[in-house]
Amino acid sequence: ARQIAEQVALQAEREKMESLVAAEAAAAEAAEQANALAALEQEEAVAAVVAAAREAAEKAAACVARDKAEALAAADAAASEAAALAALDKASALATAEAAAIEAARE
């Protein structure tokens, strides 16, 4: 009876060790799967951040291009206005000079 009890105890101990080994293997596999999932999620998160940064850069570039076009248009308008004023001043000066020349010729 004692031998049977010892054999049963040894068998129970063996099964317990096998269960522990199986549990450790399952835990290790679960940890590997969790790490793989975390790495995949991290890659997806990095890709999302990169995409958001790219979109923000594109929007900023579009704003800069629009602002540059507006600034060029404003500068062009100012230059045209200045040219028109200069032409007007030149015509006025010529008319004044012509009137002065006519006045001088009369005297």
C-alpha cells in the first residue's frame, strides 16, 4: 500500500510538473503574440503619425503657396499703381512744361 501511495504521489508530482511546463509554454506563446501585436500596433501608430505629419506639411505648403501668390499679386498691383502714378505725374509735368514754354513764347 505504501508503494502504491508513493507511486500515486510520484505520478501526481510528474503531472504537476508537466502542467507547469505546459503553462509556462502557453504563457511564453501568449507573451510572444502580445509582443507581436504591440509591435504591429506601434508600426500602425507610427504610420498614422507620419501620415498626419505629411498631411500637415502639405497643408502648410499649400498655405505658403497661396500666401506667396497673394503677396505677388499685391506687389504686382502696387507696382502697377506706382507705374500709373508715375505716368500721370510725367504727363502732368509735361503739360506744365509745355504750358510754361507756351507762356514763355508769348512773352
